[in-house]
Amino acid sequence: MANITWKMEDGSEISADVNDGLNLMEAATSNNVPNIEGECGGCLSCATCHVFVDQDWFAKTGEIDDIEDTMLDMTDVERRDNSRLSCQITASPELEGLVLYVPEP
Amino acid sequence: MAETIVIVGAGQAAASFISRHTRLGSEAELHLIGEEPVPPYQRPPLSKNYLLGELERDRLFIRPPQWYAEQGITIDFGTRVESIERDTKQIRTQNGDIIAYDKLLLCTGSTARKLPASLGGDLPGVFTLRSLADVDTMAPEFRAGRKLLILGGGYIGLEAAASARKLGLNVTLLEMAERILQRVAAPETSDFIRKLHQSNGVEIRESAGMKQLCQSDGRVSGAEMEDGEEIPADLVLVGIGASANTELAEQAGLDCDNGIPVNNICQTCDPDIYAAGDCTSFIRNGRRVRLESVQNAVDQGNLVAQVLSGTDLQYDALPWFWSDQYDCKLQIAGLSTGYTSTVVRPGATHISQSTWYYADDRLIAVDAMNDTSAYAFGRKIIAADKHPSPEEVADPNTDLKALANELISELENPDPKL
Ligand SMILES: Cc1cc2nc3c(=O)[nH]c(=O)nc-3n(C[C@H](O)[C@H](O)[C@H](O)COP(=O)(O)OP(=O)(O)OC[C@H]3O[C@@H](n4cnc5c(N)ncnc54)[C@H](O)[C@@H]3O)c2cc1C
Ligand code: FES
């Protein structure tokens, strides 16, 4: 389990305990985080699960593979150095306290 | 008093409408009525990782089951809507309940076509794949070593074939048309997918004339072909397409023809009735089309929420689709209907390739097989209404990202007149 926080542009935030093995797109949609749609269900075809990862945490969220890297080029809000597709981040105890910023189109 | 919006059908489009509606903070009261006994869920995994037993049931739900009530939405799952009375603006459910609406949203989806009973379609051991209940019934039958016969070489049949192979079944797939995916893809894509399945041990027969299913001991035992051959099977999956659920709309006097016709704000010919998802047909590039895709269900559901809250919008979202078979990721951008030519772009490896569709000199769609960059940049280029030459895209030395950026920056160059 890990406690994850999503911060919105309007300053509001949502925190939730996420079970190990769930991906953070699923965690976001089941906790009503706005602007994370997850249309393709996590199979790297929609890029609607885009988040910015707090810089201190970026390395801990894992490697970006080629497909994710390419899909990050078609996000609604332009990618930055700390962009991830949250369906590719899997919850684990190492992510306890992780903060994600949700881009707003 | 707040308006009441009644939503019929609790699937992908309904969930998308509700998510957006609640986020917009609208005052209207929602009443969601769905025939299936469960809250809205994702269907794509049904033929893929859910059938494989790799995805838990709970993870299919688009929102947690308790979410709808938490949002103050009245829900009736496991309830079919029987009729709409437009003059009094009411619907009647199977329980005889009468519910008044100010606005009605039809998200009734589509239904898998069945093989007629006269051809054996009703025999035990014959399945269709549309709902969670369908998969829960058939999954225990998918056991290693058994013979599965699939009728129809569309996406669902092909995905089920891939899942069944992974589970160790012997699979034969019959396609009546000349080639698999004939209705939705160019021959180059069909060829690629055919090879993929053949190399994974599926026997694919195209232009296959099946006479009927045969039975033994009251259960399906195979198929009898027109030439008299008998193909044995322990179970049969019928994947011969789906038809739009239009009965309700038709009975209410809305003219339907392969879908409930809607305008560019998803409104039917009755201004108080909207429709979204698989059940609709709409004009795209001068043709009436009906799509069966998550993209269309989500985008139309979304649009209706915005339109009903007063936003001035038109439906012009670019269609996209995906299908996973074995380790092949097929991703499609755009709509190939009406194409006049295609060009193939080789991928970086022998298992990747993309088919680019042109209508005259306009690029309209891309099928990308294990080539996400063809999909992603193809999608960007098509969305920007840009039209690189077929030679350019077919050349493996063309860097698609650079091409997309170049074409799109042309678009973004400020127009001096503005
Ligand atoms: C096995 C499978 C795999 C798929 N894979 C993909 C894929 O990889 N990618 C992709 O983009 N798309 C895929 N699709 C298509 C996608 O799932 C559909 O396009 C999408 O679900 C359509 O959403 P919808 O809301 O229009 O309809 P649905 O999700 O079908 O929901 C309609 C609901 O309305 C209910 N209903 C109908 N009539 C009534 C009534 N009179 N009263 C009450 N309720 C009623 C139905 O019971 C149903 O629950 C797949 C579909 C299937 C079946
Ligand atoms: S959910 Fe579609 S790419 Fe992450």
C-alpha cells in the first residue's frame, strides 16, 4: 500500500491509499481525480492519464519505455521532463507519499 | 425545480456523460437505468486480459460501484427500459415504473449478432461475447486442449482467438468474406494480422462457407461446411458483428437505420432526446457512420454533458481504436471508410508495420501494428488535417515525429490577417 496525492491546478488535492499492484491511473479514476480519464484502460493508446511527477520522486516511478515515451508526445498538455503516463506507474510501498500534479487542458 | 436527466443504458458512454456532468457541477438530477445488473464497466478487457484471467473483475468497473450514489445519482441496475412516451416525456421500465424526464439520453450500446437457431446458434456450447456475464459463462469452458471454433474474423473474434491460444486451446477461425477484417481494414492489415495468428497456431479459413453447426448429445460438436466437410469443435464463439440497440428509439418513433441518427451535438430528431455511443449514427466526412469504440462512447458522452450545460460545441473528435492480440499492439487513428489507396510503412522490426489510408491525396487513417510512433504521429497529423505524400510516409527513413512537428508548426504559424 502507498499513500498517493494528486494536486490539481486550482490548489485542491486528493490523497488515497492505493493497494500494491494497481496502476496510478486506476487509482486516480477510482478516487475521482479530475482530468485523468484513462480511456484505453491502461494499454498505452490514449495518453489521457498524463501526470507530472514531483521531481524528487521521478526516478522512483520507474523507467519510461519506448511506447510510453512516444505516447507522451501526444498528451493534451505538452509533456515536460517530469511527465509520466500514470497507467504505467504501479503502486508499491516505495511510493508511499508520492505527489503527482494533474495537468489541466 | 432542477431538471431531470434520465440516462438509459449504463455502459461506457453513460459513465463518461456522468463523470463530465458531475464535474461541471450541474444542478440537474440524474437517473441512470441499466439492464445489466452491474455498474458501467470496460468491455475491451473482456476478450483480452479478463478472458485470460489476468485482470480481476473489480478492475473492470469504470468508477467504483458506490460512486454513483455518492454523486447523488438515482440508479437502477438490472432494469430494462421498455418504452419511451415522447408526448408526456416519460419512460416506462420493465417493472412498470414510470419516470418523467426533461432530457433523455440513450446510451443503449449494441448487441452481438447471434447465429440463427436454424443454423445451430442456440446449441449449448455456442457463445457470443459482449457482456461480463457472457465471459463469466464462457471462461470456464476455455480449457487447454479443447477445440474452439470461431465464426467471424473481426476484432472480437481475433482477440478471442489470441486469448484462447494463450490458454492452450486449439483454434480454428472461419471468415465468410474473402479476408479477415475485410469490413474495417485494408488487405495489407489483414495480411499482417493473418500471419500473426497463423504463426501462433490458429487455423484461419477465409471465404469459408459454413452450412450449419452440428450437434451431438445436445451440444455443439462442430460445423458442417458447404462442401460437406465437418470441422469438429468443443465450443463455438460467434463473432459476426454487433447491431445497434435501437428498438427503444424506433418504438418511440425515431427513425433509425443502423443506429439512432444524431446531429453534431448528439441530439436525435426529438430535441429533448440525445444519444451517445455504439447506438448512434452520425455524419462524418459526408457519410453516415456508426462506430463501436471506447473513443466514440467516451467523447460523445462527454460532449452531451457539455452541451446540456450550455457549452457551444460540435462533435468532431478524431476516431481512434486499439486491439491487443498476442504481443501485437494494433492501434488505429482516423477512419478509413472511403479510402481510395493505401501505402505500407515498414516498421523498425519484422513484427511492426503500418498501413496509411488515403482518400485521393488526403491522409485519413493509419493502422499501426507494433509501431506506436506511426499511430501517435499519424494521429497528430490527421487531427491537424495535414496530408504528407504517400512516398514520404512509406519511406522508413522519414522521421515521423519530425514530419508531424514540421506539418503542425505550419499550421500554428500565425496568420498575418488575424
Ligand atoms: C469484447 C469486446 C472488446 C472490445 N474491445 C475494444 C477495444 O479494444 N477498443 C475499443 O475502442 N473498443 C472496444 N470494444 C467496444 C467498446 O467496448 C464499445 O464501443 C463501448 O462499450 C460502447 O459503449 P456504449 O456505452 O455505447 O455501450 P455499452 O458499453 O454496450 O453499454 C450499453 C448498455 O446499455 C444497456 N441497455 C441497452 N438497452 C437497454 C434498455 N432498453 N434499458 C436499459 N439498459 C439498456 C446494455 O445492457 C448495456 O449495458 C470492445 C467491445 C467488446 C464487446
Ligand atoms: S490510460 Fe491510456 S495511456 Fe494510460
